[in-house]
Amino acid sequence: MQGNREDRSPQAIGRRLKDTRDALGLNQRQFAQRASIAANTYNQWERGTGRPRLDEAILLVDMYDLTLDWIYLGDQRRLAYELVEALKRAEAARRL
């Protein structure tokens, strides 16, 4: 998946992080703390007012079995099947 520049914006990254967190059934504080990230820093990412540095994104990758391609580019190809299905359900629920 090539993606476009909009897919790489802080707002798009924030949406993906929120969708991932929702799919995992965690609140912001839980999601951030489990990955050793300050809750206020994580909140900025979800709001699209900032985005994770590489070392911070790697913390998310390691904790939640994500990929940098998913976080930064929106490419789901290497995510676990279960997470992809949960992301689809979360997206469908958001559209209701």
C-alpha cells in the first residue's frame, strides 16, 4: 500500500492509534501506560497535534504487535488477522 500524504498526516496517525486502542478495548491512559508513554503525550497524538517519534512508535510496536507501516502509513498487511478484524469492527461502529 503506497498511501497518500494525507495518510501520513498527524491527524491520520492519530485516527489509526485511536482505532487501534478502541479495537483493543483500552482507554487512552491504559494504552499509553502499558507502552511506557506519558498519557498527555499519547493524547496529543490521538488529537493529531503531534505524532510519535520513532523510538516512541517502537514502544507501541513492541507492546501491541503493531508495525511502523501501520502507525505511519496505514498499511495493515503485516498486522495480526485478529487486530485487522477488530479494526474493521471499530471502524464500522464509528460509522453508525
